[in-house]
Amino acid sequence: MTLGIRKICTFLEETHIEGGKIAPRPVNIVLVAAVIQNPWAGRGFVEDLRPEITRIAGELSQEMTGRLLRQMPADKVEACGKAAAVGIAGEIEHASAMIHTLRFGNPFREAIGGTNYLEFANTRNAPGALLSLPMMHKSENGKRSHFLTANFQIADAPGPDEIIVAIGAADSGRAHARIADRFQDIAEMEAEKAALLGSA
């Protein structure tokens, strides 16, 4: 493996009770995070990031996706997302470069049968920072029940010249989701607007 991976961490979360009420079934979240050497560290401002993106992103995604699917089979995945955090010696653009490319997103999305874009976060952080990985339904972008966030931290990462790259998946939405989907909001607001116009 020539990806500059220092370590890979896998996080499993299983929620049984939310709001004091037992969930209809446990909500399972899997998160895989790779700590890699920042390929642009120490090089000053690099104008063209594409060579490193092309070399690293696809293979890294495949490696991480395989690990995630060993914890949660593709047919169980309902929500998904991605995140990257660059160390303090790097640029936000370096974190973004690793995850905002189809070379990274497509292997994961295709493996889980997703059609949506992957919800994301890209930040700059010191080692041990609490990081967030947002998720949404893998194919229904207005399904608010599946707007989830997985929090995680790695005690010794990202180092100043490292990037944490992470993907996450959940096998359901929130335990007791009870807010309207986006499309229901749209329909209700259009009806309200029509009623107001009709009474004018």
C-alpha cells in the first residue's frame, strides 16, 4: 500500500435508548477513519493538487469501503457520509481534495447502492479533536429521519502534516424521528401560500 496510511481506526456505535425511550431496533453506525500523510505538506502552496488526488483517492476509498462493509453489509446501509480533517500545517483544501472527488466518492457510493451525493465535513484540527461526520439517506435527499451525525476522535491525529479521511454508514435513521421530510414541508407551504392567495 503506497497511500501513506499511518493507521486506520474503526468505530462502532449501537444506540438502544434515545430520549429515555427504547428504540424500535438499535441504530447502528460504522465509521472508518484513515490517518494518512498529507502529500502536500512542506511543499508550500501547491497549485495543482490533481496528481496526488489521482494517485491516492480511489485506492484509499476502496480500502476503507471494504473495511466498512465487513462491519455493515451493503444491503443494510441506509445513510452515509464522509469527512476529512487536515492537521494544522495543512490547508482546508488538502482535506477537501481527498474527499471531494468522484474517485473517492464513487467506490463507496456504488458499493452501498447509493445515488445521492455524500454529506460531508472538511476541517482543520489538532490531534485528538472531536470530529463530526454528517450523514444523509443514501438515495432520498429529503428524508430528514436519516440526517445523522457521528462524532469521533483519534488521540494522536491528525498530526500537523497528516489528514484524517473518514467514511460512515448507518443502518437506519434516528431512533424516534418525528419531523417532516423536506418534501412534506414543501407541499404544506405551497398549500398555505395557495390558500392565502385564494383568500386575498
